[in-house]
Amino acid sequence: MEEKYIRWKPSPIITDDYLVETIIYRPEETIVILSIIEPEKKLIKLNFKDSVVLHRVCDEGVRQDLYKILENTFHERNHIKYGGRYLVENSKLVKWLVKESGCLDGSELKHFILMGDDDIFDVVSHSDPDIEVVK
């Protein structure tokens, strides 16, 4: 079974205009700050509390296969313009993680992709993040 990419729209307050601004890693949580500049700067915090088992940040230049997959799936080139947030079903990354761990259950894990201007951030988590408007 192949990976399936779904646009991730977890809340009506997160529109396609929001981009990943900051990522904060702590042992007890992983926080992603999304920002929008116009018409006024707004920030939204995605808080993955105690549930992240893997996070990965890559320069967008090394993820060309991902861009090709997204272009073929959604028939568009500018994924940032459309929010750059995806949920991956049947994730190869989750399968690899389960194999490496020897103890994780892949059916309990979710693979999120968040795209910024220059980086692509993968999060594998047991649950959806808490969402909060911070400004």
C-alpha cells in the first residue's frame, strides 16, 4: 500500500496563509509556531504534548521526491501557498520507526508534514497537537 498525502486542516483558525515560523523542541513537548503577516501579524501555537516520538527537519532542497509526490497528488506546484500542512497515511517514515524501535505500534502513530519557506518538518506523534492562538 502506498503512502497517501492529505491536506491537514486541523482547525478553521488555521488558513492556508499560515507558515511555519518557529519550532521548539523540549523533552515534554514539541511546539510549532505558525505565523501570518498580513493583514496583521497573527501567531498560532501547535503543541504536541508528550506525544512526539520523532521529529525531523530537512532543508527543502533535499526533499525533491516529496515535492514530486505532492505535485502529482494535488496537481499544483506551490504547496506553501496552500498551507504546506499534510497528514501522511501508510507512512514509510512510521514503518521505518516501528521497525527500528521494535516496540512501537504503527497504528497508534500519526505522521505530520509542515512546510516552511526553507525547511520541511516531519512530526510523528501519538496524537494531534493542541491548537492555540497566541497573538
